[in-house]
Amino acid sequence: MAFQLTVAGFREGETIPKEHTCEGKDISPALAWEEAPAGTQSYALIMDDPDAPVGTWNHWLLWNIPATTTSLPEGVRPGFIGVDGTNDFGKRGYGGPCPPRGHGPHRYYFRLYALDVADLKLRPGAKRAELDRALRGHILAEAQYMGRYERR
């Protein structure tokens, strides 16, 4: 079996429940993963929206998740585990789907990376470009899960 990620509350490719969006409680969904490759020393998580009108919008950046971790509960807040980056809302931690009204459905990708290092040596609050640079050469495997959301 390959490295796999699941997100609670909706099936792959289906609608993300409102409670995980800006129209609801804006809390992160629960995530679980399995079958990380041998040699995994930590994980990094990125949630983004490639359909945003200004280009890819980053909703969640989290790294240095210990290799012994296989899930995150619903409602993870900054400081719970690992190191949080700054999302494109200008805040650390999770920022749920919030596409412009009438813009149609957007896709939201949760990507989990199994890494060959325990510490990416990034400062808390780093942005996506810094995380992308730090990930280079350290990714053992990637698992992804996609959900959709539309504001009407």
C-alpha cells in the first residue's frame, strides 16, 4: 500500500463541510495518514487553493510534525504540534476555504509530505516560498486529498 492521506468529514473530491470554512467555525478537519515510507523523520502539510483568482492561495502551512504522528485532530491551533507557517490570510495556522462569492467551486488540496529530516530549520511564521525551498531534496513521499467548496 502507498502513502495515503484521508480527511474526515468528506470523501475525496467532494464538498468540504461548512464548519471547516470561513462561513462556519473555520476549524481544521481531522486528518489521518498511513504507510509512510521507511526513513520518514517528519512530515510537512500544505493546504492550498489553486483556483483562487490571484493565483494559488495558501490556507495552511505546518512542518516538523514528528514521524511518530499519524493523525491530527479536528480544530488544530498554532502550537499544537510542529511549526506553523503564515497562510495567505496573514495568520499562522489553518484558514479555511473562503472563495469569492459567485466564483464557482474551488479545489482545496491537502498535501502531506514524508521527509527525511526531523527539522526543516525554518522560523515559525515562514511563508510558502520558504517552505517550498526547505522541502527541496527532503521529500520521500507525498500523499494528497482534495475537497471542493463554493460560496454562493
